[in-house]
Amino acid sequence: MKKVYLDYAATAPTDPEVIKAMEPYFFEKFGNPSSIHSFGQEAKKAVEESRQALASSLGAKPEEIIFTSGGTEADNFAIFGVAAALEKKGNHIIASAIEHHAVGEPCKFLEKKGFKVTYVGVDKSGIVSPDDVKKAITDKTILISIMHANNEIGAIQPIAEFGKLAKAKGIYFHTDAVQTVGHIPVNVDELNVDLLALAGHKFYGPKGVGALYIRKGTRIERFLHGGDQERGLRASTHNTPGIVGLAKAAELCRQKMQEESEFQARLRDRLITEIPKKIPEVYLNGHPAKRLPNNVNFSIRYIEGESMLLNLDMLGIAASTGSACTSTSLEPSHVLLAIGLPADIAHGSLRLTLGRWTKEDDIDYLLERLPKIVEKLRAMSPLYEKK
Ligand SMILES: *Cc1c(COP(=O)(O)O)cnc(C)c1O
């Protein structure tokens, strides 16, 4: 059976070139980068070269990069770390209503500990207004956290503007850039960010490794306590193969980004124009233009998202409804609710995300199969018959 993977926003395969770069660091060059001997020094050299390469791809300095176990840890570190360092200064945080749970849950946790969090809403297309952020700022605000691009609907936020607002008030600004690094240009100075989270497996690197960019001079407490790795900011033995893979993946993306994003945007736009021609009553979620080159998200009325996914899966097509982290629960996505969809429509959403190995004929295959599935499911839906 043909297999079509259209769930790159959940995770991507590791590029074989990345695997090749990682390989020596499992057996041959396995040393602990904190060891004095030659085994350790050889591994340390690889970690530091990777730090330099990753930093330069973000327009950052090497000492501003802290390697983590992924996007979640980087986001948790940013939020808990700043909250702990500045709790005497203030107890107010601003976040958007459409953050990934890796940001949303730490915020909720801090609320239980006495912090106040303002969740700024979004417009119909999923964009946060700088004016709303400005209005939410109080003299107790210590941190603003707004994601660069949303993982469900692909909306790209005006990050540089939020950063400017934050800077003018002396407030730290964090962005979750897990969906953008490797896919669209990300430069920490152009975006005016103090903190930025990224994860390897979303841009063809390995899973279980990521990084937090921390602008020089930012006050932050360590998150993982233990050894004094990463200048005392993040304990635990370095994941040398993962770190090498992360940097290699970033380098490959830098070389391929222009071409890849143009190709994916063309396939994305085919889906965006052709799906509504083939299926009645479908609505695009997210912004038509301020959108990740690889993201398509439709609400398909009178359809249960889960049944659609199962039917697609039977034909070898991997897609998603909501995000991978929420799709096992029956709660409608907080992102779709935030853009104003009623719960019943939010349940019938389909996310298709493309990537490095997506081919034109994968799109043909989907466009041919999806309308039949929708037709079949609607024929069984009492809601559809009644109208
Ligand atoms: C995937 C993702 C994360 C979590 O990253 P992990 O590496 O899986 O921990 C955080 N934020 C966004 C926007 C994501 O898409």
C-alpha cells in the first residue's frame, strides 16, 4: 500500500545525513564531554563546534545556546527559569491563548503558585495583536511568551513587534520557535527575543534534543539541578550524538530552506485551493498568507476528526486533527476554540503538514481519496442529513 506522511508538524524523520554525522559519537567517540581525558575532550570539541554552528544559524553567540532534551524542556526552562529569577520583581506573565502545552502548562502551574497569567486572545485567523499585548502589560509583568508559529494552524506571529514592546518596558520576551526553526528564517536579533526554544525532531534532526537561546545578560535560574554542565545552567551529561545531529540538521535546513519552503508552499497552496473545490462546506483555519509554508488546516463540517483520521490511515495517509498531544483526548483543540470555532466544528478539523520528503503525487493521492472519505462519513452523519 502507498504510504503518505502528512504529519511533519508532529515529528519528522531524521535526515540520513544527520544520522551519518551522529554515528561516530555513539561508539568511537563516546566520551563524556566533561571528562579531562582525550575521550572526553574529543566529545567536548564536537559539542562546542555544534554550539557554534547552531548559534550562527540563529544569529546568536555560542555562549547564548543551552542544549536541552527537546522543545518542552526549553520552554519549561525559559518560563520557570525567568519566574524563579524575577519573582521578587513581579509575578505577572503574558502568554497567548494558542501556546503549545509546553508553554501553557508551565503557565498554569505557576498560577497555582501565586503567579498571575494573562492569556492574550487571537483574531479569527489566529494572529495575536501587539496592541492587546501592550494593554496586558502591568508594572508586575516579568515575561511575555508568544509562539513564533502555531503548530496546529500555522499562523505566524509578529514576533519582532512583541519583542520591541517588551524591550521598551524592560520585560523579557520568550518565543517558542519549535515550528519555525529550520523552516523559515529565524534570527534572534531581528525577532527581538531574549529567549527562544527549538527542537531537533521538527526539522529533520533527532528526537530528544533541543536548545534554549538565552540572550547574554538575561537573568534566569537553572531548571535541571545536578552537575555543572552548560555553565551551570543545565545539568546532565551532554547528549553528544543528539547535539551533533541537531547542529547538522540546522545546517542542512539553512542550505535547503529557500528551495524547500517554496516547494512546500506550492503544494500547500494546491491543497488550499483544491480541497474546497472537491468538498463542500470546508473552511480554512489560520491566516491565508501569514502561514507556515508546510501547514494546511481545514474544518470539515459534519465530520468527526477522529473517524476521518482512521479512514485516511486505512489508505496509508497519516494526518492529524488538533495536535498530536491533544488528539488522544476528546477535548476540542484550545487553538481552534481561540479562533472562535464552536466546539462541534472544532472537532472536525484536519491538519496536513508537509516536509522534506513530501512529493507532488502524495498530494494527488490525498486529493483523490479525501473527498470520498468525507462523502462516506457525511452520508452516515445524522447532522448532515437534517440540513
Ligand atoms: C513539538 C512542539 C513542542 C514540543 O517539543 P518536544 O521536542 O516534543 O518536547 C513545543 N512547541 C511546539 C510549538 C511544538 O510544535
